[in-house]
Amino acid sequence: MALTRLLEARIADPTTDSVVKSHAVTLKEIMALPASEIRVIGPVQLPDGSGVQIPHGLGRKPLTFFLSPPDGATAAGVVQDYGSITPAGAPNDQTRYISLRAVGFGATITVMVMVL
């Protein structure tokens, strides 16, 4: 994260350094909360009828995910979440990937994915 470098900075004054360390601990605790780990991934292309594993970078199973409205669809369709398996039936490591499949759109769609 971009804040990590700032949190590890040290200052020559002992009082100021103590305050910085205290704030660093608090900020690291806040950054570890699920709501502060929202990631927006994309644009992601989902071919119609094919599964895609999308790396999310959270280091844990997402609590949920949201998709933007699809771009490029020629018909109404649905995006399916395959959870702990891939659409091909292989295991999916949910701490690293979300496994999605677009069905019924008639074309490859492009979406933005937000994971929490």
C-alpha cells in the first residue's frame, strides 16, 4: 500500500517519533479492516460462456464483490460466481482469485470488479 512507506518513516526527535509510531500502529490496524481493503480491478473482459479467474490481491477470501454494468453485451445475460471452483471444475484459491463466468451476453463483456 502507498501509506506503508509513510508509516515506516522515522524522525530524529524522540517525542515526534513516538507520536508517529503510535499513529502508524493505529493506521495499520485501520488498514487491516475489510472495509478499508476495497479493491477495484479492471477493466476485466469476460468472454461469453467462458470462465475467468481474476486475481484480487486481498490475501484473504473476499467478503463480497460488485460488478459495474457490462459493456459490449448484445443481449441480457448474467455473471455467475463459481466460488471455490473454476467454471472448468478445478479448485479455485479464493484467497487469490474470484472465479466468474459470463453467460447469455452474446459477446465478450467488459466490467470493473470491486472486491471487499
